[in-house]
Amino acid sequence: MRALVSVSDKTGVVEFAKSLKALGWEIIATGGTMKLLEDRGVEVINISQVTGFPEICDGRVKTLHPKVHGGLLARRDDESHLQALKENGIEFIDLVCVNLYPFRQTIAKPDVTMADAIENIDIGGPSMLRSAAKNCKDVTVVCDPADYGMVVDEIRCNGNTESDTRLKLAAKAFTHTAEYDSMIAGYMRAQAGLNEKLFLEYDLVQPLRYGENPHQSAKFYRQAEEVPYSLAFARQLNGKELSYNNIQDANAALNIVREFDEPFCVGLKHMNPCGAAVGVDVVDAWKKAYEADKVSIFGGIVAVNRPLTREAAELMKPIFLEIIMAPSFTPEALEVLCTKKNLRLLEVKMEKGGEVSRQLVSVNGGLLVQDQDMNTAKVTPEMCVTDSKPSDAQLSDMNFGWRIVKHVKSNAIVAVKDGITLGVGAGQMNRVGSAEIALKEARAKGVKAGLVLASDGFFPFDDTVTLAAEYGVEAIVQPGGSMRDGDSVAKANEKGIVMLFTGMRHFKH
């Protein structure tokens, strides 16, 4: 029995080759793999001894030869194939152990050149994997070091791998080459400016109990590259399995947390914030966010952007929450919260930079792709369009409200004061309806003056400004851009309200 070994990722390959040798297999190897095995005392056959032809073109051509692919592809139950091998002096190759040049790692380098990328496009490796996988009836193909132990165990017990194992390994090999080719195609197409195709690659994180509703099946996948503010790469420290709706809500919460550098806490229900606040520390931020809406937070999700401490944990523990997310949890906080066996605690990487830049949304029979809404304009005095000018406190609240309203379902209105959400109007069919919800919530909390209002889109009429004045709003931040902006500005001037136009809208459908 003969195995051909040629790997870029050399994890475990020496032990694998030694195990095969101990079981009586011959090892054929190439280039760097051959040198490594020889240096570690493994007797190998140089690929050139098999092909009768030297490696040429800086190693670009070494395994593309009939004595390799004939030995892989020949059917053992076909007399014409066996005769062809005999006439051409070709021997069977019974196992291929190959993984490919590190193309992904190469193109991830910030200073990579196209020449470097092209040199890391493997040709011989995918060809051998495909040949071996095509003939999996007789040939074992191994592309993942994690499978070495299983393969050796089966050979040791049975003299060869099981047919079911060879089929599964062949499927893995074809998946490996498909992912590799799509990665190369994506890179080359980007270099060439072609965009009529979109290649996606995601790995299964876990099957989910069900989707949005119990009659819908669902699975959770993640991309290959780890990014911050991602639930797909979070570490679960406690609690039961995440549900489809948990994942959607938690992702929405993380997108809000990403907006803030100062200590911040958000409570979220059904993908909308129900309470959010900045504070001097995580405890202060939690207290304010909780007080902003004690009712809606029941059964909700909480995210903070600072390590969660025992003091914060003690305050959160009595409240029924589905998930708490933080960049880390102190051991004392875990001691408090892990007593609630169903409470999901998620440690999420929250360093700025490298966030997902592309957003994918499925529609019936298609896919919408857009840039993530990553940029949030800082609200500055120069944006003021009214006679009254903003105070420092109003500017601070407008910046706070502007970063929150961006993540509320359109039409979206948020009423804030002192860095706390006091009312959130989401998803209404007209903007004045959202404003009425937010303002009534603020009034119910006893706030009758000093409010700041933030709107994700412009006001088509001055009715929202009129309503805002009735509820004690003193400053409004909105994108502007309506044909009737002048009406809203005039009404704000009439009511003595400060109004700023950011020039950027943040619809969220």
C-alpha cells in the first residue's frame, strides 16, 4: 500500500506518516514535506522517483503526471484500467494526504501583492485531491489533520479504511477544493473588477431547535474570518442553547454597543432598544438603562461594553433576562450569575476595527448585498439650522440619541435626556406616530422638559415638531433633506426648539 503525502499545513503529519510506515505502507512525498519527514527519520520515496521526471518551474510542476494520477484514478475492478497501468509501469496510490497552499492567509496580509497571491494558488494539490476523491471507492483522501487519527485507527483495525469513511473524506476533499477555488475566484474577480457573481462560504456553528417559530427549522453559520462584535465567534459561559430569535436580538444589541466608547449599557427586545444609557461605569450605565424601561426589559437581552463586575451582576440577577453580553466577566460576576442555569452569558470580542463591512439579506429567490451602516456622523454645532443654538448638554444628548435611533426600526424616533433613553418609537407607518409613542413614554416617566429628540429620517411636514413642542422637547436632531425642511425649521424657530441637520439618514427596515 502506498500513500502520497504533500502538505502545506504540517500539523501532525510526521506522526501520521510514522504510523503508516509502522503499518507497512510506503510513503511518497514532495518538496518541503519530504525534507521534514526525512529529517524526522521517516523513510520516503521522492515524487521524482515515481514520475521519472524532476520538479520543474520552481516546484510548480511536480505531481501533474500520469504516474501520479493514473495510480489514483485507475479503477481496481476494471481490467482495461489495470492493463493500462501495467503497460505504462504505473503503481497504485492508495491514500493521498494533501492540504493546499495558504491562499487565504496570503491575501489576508495588508501588503499582499497580486504576484504573491498568484504564487500561492495551488494547482497540483487540488488535482490530487479531486483524483483521489473521485476514486474514493478504492482510494482514501485526507485533507484535514483532524482526520489523521481516525484513518490510522481504521487501517490498524481493518487493514484499510472503511468505504463509508472514504466517502465522507471524499466529500470533505471536494468541499475543500470548492472553497479554495471560490476564494481564488473571488480574489481574482475583485482584481479584475468583475461583480456579476457572488461566492459565499460559511461554516455551521450549530443547528437550532427551531427558527422564528417552532414550525420553522433553522441553522446558524459563520464566516471563516473572525470579526469583533460577532455572536458567531462569542464564547458562551453559561446557559442553555441560543435560539434563532436570541441570535437576531443579540446581534442587534451588539451593533448598538459598537457605537459607544464610553461605558454603555443597552437592553433590547425584538431587535429594538428598550433602554440604553451611558454612565461613569458599567454599574451606573446598567442602573440608568434599567430605569429607562423596567417593563420591557423583562425577558430581554443586555449588552455592556465594559467587563461585567460582581456589583453589576448582583443588580442584574433578580431581573429575568435571556442573555447578558460583555467583553469579559469577572470571576465574581460569574459566581453570581451562573447560579441561574438558563441565563446565557456571552463573552464577545469588542475591540474596534475589522468589523463586518458587508450586509447580506435574503429575499425570495435572491440576495440583497450592501455596505454595513458603519459610519455615524458626529453631531456638531455647525449643523444647527435654527435661530436657537445648542448647549453643550444638548449636543451631548443629540450625539447619544443619534447613535441610538440609527438602530431602531424605521420610522424611528428616540427621546433622550442626560444620556438615557426615555422613549423609543419604532416601526410605525408614519413618523409622527413614532414620535407620539416615544414622547408619551417620556411623559409617563414624569419628564416634561429638557427632552432631546432624534429621528432616523427627515420630517416631511412640521407636525412632528409641533407635537415635540407639546411634550417639552428643546432640541431635535434629524437628517434633513425634505422638500419641506423650511416648514420644520420655521416651526422649530416659532417654538424655540434647537434643530440640527446631520445630512445623513439611517433607515433600518
